[in-house]
Amino acid sequence: MSRKAVILAGGLGTRLKPFTDTIPKPMLPIGEKAVLEIQIERLVQHGFTEVILATNYKSQYIEDFFGDGSNYGVKLRVSKEDKPLGTAGPIKLLEDTLVEPFLVMNGDILTLLDLDCMYQFAIKQTSNLTLGIKRIVMPYAFGNIFFEGDRVTNIQEKQDIITHAYAGICIMKPAILGRIPAGQYYGFDTLIQSMLADGEAIFKYDISEYWLDIGNVDDYEKAQSESHKFS
């Protein structure tokens, strides 16, 4: 059975200028490989047989680079949106072909996540959506002062701020596509809020492995310094 993955590769990469003036963000080099090459190779290693690149900005650049995917051992096709459709809207364009559970990944994510384990977990759940989440620890630089009126009553030492972020990777089941309007700009946040408002279950999958979003220059430079992880 074909196992499909959709990579959202249509972003403008405005936070990574000037790097993205000539190269689309998912094609930026990490060591000797482009981000998309690393992602596709990881998907193939974990049992995915077909990859669909959902594109907009510099679509032809991406299509010319990858061809049909045969050099990577995968069936590859490019889907191009005619106008910006957000993060969920481009998936609606693929409704006819996404007839089995499928993975969706942002085109600026680098991770050593076991994608097969996440997929196997998700297909056993009753939910149509399983979100990969990452625990983010942010050091907080200041102590917290407590007071009554003008009198200080206590101080709380610096504490890390811990959040759990959507990691830009999810598993969807085909039924979810009925929630996404055709031809409209529609984001993942809106999709999630709509499901929760209707009482529909959404599951999460914790990512303990290496994960990095290269959405800004600092993180891109960090990814370059850690390129050996993907060699």
C-alpha cells in the first residue's frame, strides 16, 4: 500500500531574507543537502513511498530540482497553488489522491523523529488528526517580585518557561479534508479550533528527538552547524 506524505513547501521565507531572494526556503542548503532533500530521505527511510510537494513561491525551481523523485527512491509530484491558501488550504487540492492516512510536514522542519512510529500511533487513534508536539524550554532572565502595596513580600528565582509547541508535523485521515474549504485561505490554527469547537478529538504525539524549525536566520545558522546529524 502506498504511504503518502505532503510537504508544505510554498512559504515565502521572508524571515530568512536575503537567503530566500533567489532560493525558496525549503531548498536552502544544510551541509551538502537542501532541507527538502533531507526531509524526503527521512520519509523514505521510514516507509513513505510517495511525496507530494505543495508549492507556490518559486515552484518551478523545486520541480526542476527533484524531477519525479526517482533519484531518491520515491514517487514525487508537485502540487502548485494558484493563490496563497495558507497552511491547510493546499491540502484540499489533493483531496482526490489522499484516500489513506497521510503525513503533513512543514517545509522548514529538520528532525530525527521516527516518522514511522508516529504514523503507526496515529492510525490506531480514533481522531482524524494527530499533532506532533515539542516541549520547548525558554530560560527566563528575571526573578519575579511579589508585593503588597509598595512593600515587597517575596521574590521568586528565575524559572524556565515551558511550552508545548505544534512541531509542524501531523498525521491526518482523509475525513478531515471535508473540513477544509476549497479555494480559500485556511490555516492549521483555524482547522484545529474548528475541530475543538465541535467536540472532535485531536491527539498529540510527543517528539523527544532532535527538532528544529529554521524559520529565522539564527535557527538556520544553527541548523548549518548541526548538519552532521543528517549526513
